[in-house]
Amino acid sequence: MTARILDGKSLATTLRAEIAADVAALYQQTGIVPGLGVVLVGDNPASRSYVTAKEKACTAAGIHSTERRLPASASREDILAAVHDLNGQEPIDGILVQLPLPDSAIEREVIEAIDPAKDVDGFHPLNIGRMVLGLPAFVPCTPAGVIEILRRADVPLAGAAVVVIGRSQIVGRPLSILLSQKGVDATVTLCHTQTKNLAQLTREADVIIVAAGRPGTLTADMVRADAVVIDVGVNRVPDSSKASGYRLVGDVDFEALAQKIAAITPVPGGVGPMTIAMLLRNTVNAARRRRGEPA
Ligand code: NAD
């Protein structure tokens, strides 16, 4: 059996066209142009390329974007000042601070400084709390993208046994909450490094979502033939055949799994592009809510 490839890149292209049409309609009806402010600290190449991709996607969708770029040596006060400045800018509807920060110890404080009404990454405690309660909130972009892929691929989630591998605050944990909510109705098992018998749990799962940040976390012997696998991982592995010296791989053994299971997302071209599409969607929703338009 050969798995159906869940093409996040083409789905994201469709979504981005829908969002661009929505942005154009918003402008025609109200004159509003949604704005995104990005804070980038230091020169981590992966962060730089993520920010560039997000800004390009904004431009293509008709969303205005502005960047506050700070050196790796920027102080806590400098970073907080950049966030406060964007909080106060009327044309800026969404703010994202690209993580990781060079000093990870201040990440929480910086996230909490973002105006919750502009928190389009959905990392502020107020939005996380609202999400847990099932209230309207900004939902973190990667978990939202995963659910959108599953929905648009018609993967049944109500009553499905879903295993999420990884309990990070930005991917695994919010995903586990969203999947178990009323309306999605999956039965979720959240796994992490202390989980015993991971393979036993994954063998019983209808859907497995892997966000561990380690290549080879899920192998073909750990899944049933009818499983659906969503690979969130993005890992750089050395590859001398590439000009860059590396290639990107996910967290799962893609080749072997694709020979065995029902459906799988590739890396690259799976969850990554969907994360960006969800950021655009959150930014447009922020613009509508902040300006009193129905989101
Ligand atoms: P993280 O390091 O914060 O968390 C990883 C989690 O996985 C931890 O909870 C850990 O307990 C668990 N884990 C690690 N190895 C495990 C194992 N062998 N068995 C069970 N659990 C294990 O990572 P993160 O920020 O959630 O990111 C995870 C991966 O997703 C990374 O590769 C990251 O680059 C990628 N990512 C991709 C996107 C995207 O848009 N595609 C967005 C965010 C993160």
C-alpha cells in the first residue's frame, strides 16, 4: 500500500488565496489593511528564513508587515520596548516575536508583554486560557494548521484515537487540547520523553501527530496500516550533496511509513506552509476584531 500524501503546500496555497480574497473584501468594505509587526532578535539563520517567509506571505495576501530587527546583544528592555511600540501602533493588528530568543529565559516575559488582542501566535496566557475554555481566542498557528490539514483531508476525528508525541507549549500541548474539544471530539493521548510503551500506544492510534524534534521518532513498526501520520518536525541533517550542506527532514521515517500507512504529510511541504497560512488568518481576524468587524 502507498500512502496518500497530504500536501500541505498546495493546501496552504489554496488557503492563502482565500485569505487574500478576504483581505481585499475587507479593504473594499471598510478601508482596513491588516498589519503584522514582527520582532526578530539576533541572526539565527532558521529564524531569519521563517520571518522572511512570513513577511513574503503577508505581502502576497495584501497584509502590511513591518519588522523590528534587534541585535543578539539586545537587552531585555530593548526587546520589551519593541513589543510595547508595536502594541501602541494603530495600524498593527498582529504581533509576533520570532522564537527562540537568544536569551530563552526572558521569552515568557516578552510574550506576556504582547497585547492579547494582537497576539496572533496565540502564546499569551490569556489566549491559551481562552482556548482551554473553548472561548474565541487566537489559536497557535502550527496546531491550527495540523487540524486544518486533517479537516480538509476528511480524516475523521470524532471518536478517533489520536496520539500526539511531544508536549511543548507551542505545538503538542495546545494540539492535545484542541483535538479533545467538543466539536473535534478526538480521544487524545499526549506522549513525551517519560512515556512508557510509546510503540504500544501508537499501534492503537488512528492518527499520530509527531512533534518531538527528533528524526526517526516514529518508525513503520510502530503504526497500523490504516494510520494517518502528521509530521510536525523540522530537523536539519548534514547532507554533503546539498549546496547548503544540510537537508530538512521530519520526525518520522517517511519512506518506510509511506509504503505502509493510509496518509502522511511530507517534510518539507506539509505542516510548515500551513503554519504560515494560519498566521495570516489570525492576523486578518485580529484586524476585524480590533476594528469592530465580525471575525
Ligand atoms: P520541543 O523541543 O519544545 O518539544 C519536544 C517534545 O517532544 C517534548 O515535549 C519532548 O518530551 C518530546 N519528545 C522528544 N523526543 C521524544 C521521544 N523520543 N518520545 C516521546 N516524546 C519525545 O519542540 P517543539 O517546539 O514542539 O517542536 C517540535 C518539532 O516541530 C521541532 O522539530 C520543530 O522544529 C518543529 N516545529 C515545526 C513547526 C512547523 O511549522 N512545521 C512549528 C513549530 C515546531
